[in-house]
Amino acid sequence: MYQIAICDGEKAELDRLERMLRSGDSPLAESALLLRRFTDTEDLLWKAENEHYRPDILLMDISGSGESGIETV
């Protein structure tokens, strides 16, 4: 099972990425996926710090409001 975190401030982008990962065209489609969606970096960092959340794959928006994805990583 892969734990995947998606962080983007745009709901439409979160939806698009999730559909892409779960589609039959994705190399991960046949694997068990646990997706968690975050709309801002603060929520992601809180989960990492307080619940020791460590996804196998992290997809981040590199621009947006607040801290950038590059700064967060």
C-alpha cells in the first residue's frame, strides 16, 4: 500500500490529481492507495508534526498562498 499526500489550494486540482492516480492509466492504479488531501501546507505540516504522518509520495503545489510547496518540503 502506498500512502500519498496531495497538497494544493485548488479543489479542482486535488480532484484532477486524485482521478489521475486512481485511473486505469496510472501505474499505481492496481496498487492499494491511501490518499490524503490537503488544501494548505499548514494542515499537512500539522499532521506530520502531531500525528507523525509520513506519506510515501508527496505531491505539492509549488506556488500558492502562504508557504510554498518548496519551502514546506
